[in-house]
Amino acid sequence: MENGEITRLLNEAASGDAEAGRRVFPAIYGELRRLASSRASRLPAGATLQTTALVHEAYLRIVGKNPDGWNGARHFYFTAARAMRDILVEDARRKSSAKRGGDRERVPLEEIAATLDGDPEAILALDAALSKLEREDSEGHQLVLLRFFTGLSVPETAEVLGASTRTVERKWRFLRIWLARELEAPAA
């Protein structure tokens, strides 16, 4: 199914067309499964947030969003990335609240990628850094969401952002360094 067809069906489903919702589900589910599998492949063995649970929760959030309409594949990818980020952060907050107290420990970006589901404090630190990035550089924030949370490749990210592959590679290198510095800074 083409992106234009998915966009049309998403808009019809958002307007209450049950048949459109039934037809778009397999296409969206397949794409969300691919994105979540990419994300889950970087989680440690025994992670508690399974790919299927992430896909189902993200799907429920995406389908209920944007009653004013969808603006194509780019809009879908950003909504999916944001939904997955929110789900991971909520899961981390839930786990962290059970621990009660203690300072957050800053963790390098490479370690966060390996321990996202296993360390709620790392997810919360990443969320704080991403919130700061969103305020300072919204395009950089979008790039991180697409690369880190959905696992899109550099060429896929470039296509969604409407940028050249070289520009995305250069900006991604910079943003990884920026994030690592933010995550290594002492807790405020």
C-alpha cells in the first residue's frame, strides 16, 4: 500500500469510517512492527517492554490522534516516533517511581541505547535531554526521534525529513555528541 493510500485511509478512519480503519490497520501495523522491532533489537535480553506491546500501544495512540487529518508519511513517522518515545518514558517513570528517591545518574548515549528498557533512570535522563533539544533545535529533535526511537536508517530519515543523506549524516554525528554531553552533565 502506498503512503498516499495510507494517508487517505488514516484520514477516513479518523473521520469514523470503520471500513477504512479495517483496511489501514494491516499497513500501519506492519510498519509499526518494523519500527518497534528495530528499536527492540537494541534492547538487552529479557527486556520487559516487548515489541508487540510497544506496537499495540503505539497503534492505539496513533489511530486516536489527529482528528484534523494526516499530512502524509512524514506526519505518520513523527507521530509514531513520538508515541514510542512517550510509551518508553511512561514505562520508565512507572518503574522509577517504585524506587523512591536517589539522584539520577547520567549515562552515555551508547549505554542508553543498550539499556533503555532496563534502566528507567536512563530513559528519564534521555527524555530531559530530548526536551531541551526540542526547545533549542526542533529539526535536530525530529532527526533524533526518527533515528533513535524508530530506528530509521540515514537514507530513510533523509527521505522523511526531505533532506540529503549527507546532511542527515553530518547532523546525526553532531547530535550524538551533543546528547552524550547532555547525558554526562551532572544532574541539576
